[in-house]
Amino acid sequence: MACITISVDKTFKDRLHQFSWINWSEIAREELLKRYLFEKYMKTGELSKDEERFCEQIDWHPVDELPIKKEFVKKIGGIRKGASSKPMKPDHVKQWLQRL
């Protein structure tokens, strides 16, 4: 496996040492892989099975990095203002549960 060395100033290094239990190499490796996967996904729209497995393990997907579409924000805003956001009376909850 290749080795990468990153230079940081002393203040930053001291701050990292405050969290000695964190494996900073693993954090950097994951972030670099996420960056690679994001760029690959943007170009091809696909991930390999191993890449998908990695994403699943860390509960992340390249789509998570994309900005939220305005249409989606508008739709969610409408849902918030709609009937689904009103509090239900106990009788309504029972009826709703029975329909499930």
C-alpha cells in the first residue's frame, strides 16, 4: 500500500493529538475514497459492488453530497403545511392504525 505524508502546522498537529484515540489515517483514507467515489459517480452514475458495499458500511452515498433540488424543497414545504403536519386526535390515530 502506498504512503502519503501531509504537512500541517504545529498548532493543528497539537489539536489532532488531543484526540489520540482517533485513527486519523483511517479518517483520511475514508475521505479520500469518498471523494474518488463522488467524482466517479458524477461522471458515470454508477458504482461497483465493492464501492456500494463501502458506502453502505459508512452510511453514505455520493448523492448525499449533491445540493437539494429546489423542486424537492418546495414539495417538502407543501407537505409540512398540509394535512399530514396537523396533530391527530386519539380517535383519528386509532382509525389510521386500523387501516394499516
